[in-house]
Amino acid sequence: MDASRSESGQLHAGGDPVLVVARQWERGWELFLDRRVVTQVASLGSAEQQIRDYLDTVDPEADHAHWEITVAVESHPKGGVDDRA
């Protein structure tokens, strides 16, 4: 399901997975939604749960527990991604 924004700015579920881009930095990973850094994690293995926690914070009315989240690792600084994470 995707995290698209309604006219009110609220996140809501759609039919596609939530796509998260992970960019490595010296202390872990920055996680991007819609090209904005929304949170960080020390380990890439924690990214999916961290995004669920973020979504729960910005949209507490929705149950994000079963949303499909895809983490794509940025492969180069120009913004390309490698979704094999």
C-alpha cells in the first residue's frame, strides 16, 4: 500500500507498497518518503518497523501493521536506487 497524501495532507493506504529509500551515512541510514528524510535507523534491518512507527505517529488513526513496505537502498549519490535490500 502506498503512503500518498490526501487533500488534507493525511497519509492513507493505497494499492501499492510504501516505497522507502534508504541512504547510508556514517551513523546508519536515513529513510526517505516522497524524497524527504523522515527518520533514521542504525541498522537497515530496522527500517521497516521504523517507517511503521513514523506512519503511526503522523497518522495515528490508521493501522499500518499490515501495510507493505519496500526499502530501496540508494546505490549512488545521484539518487538512483537499488531495491535489492
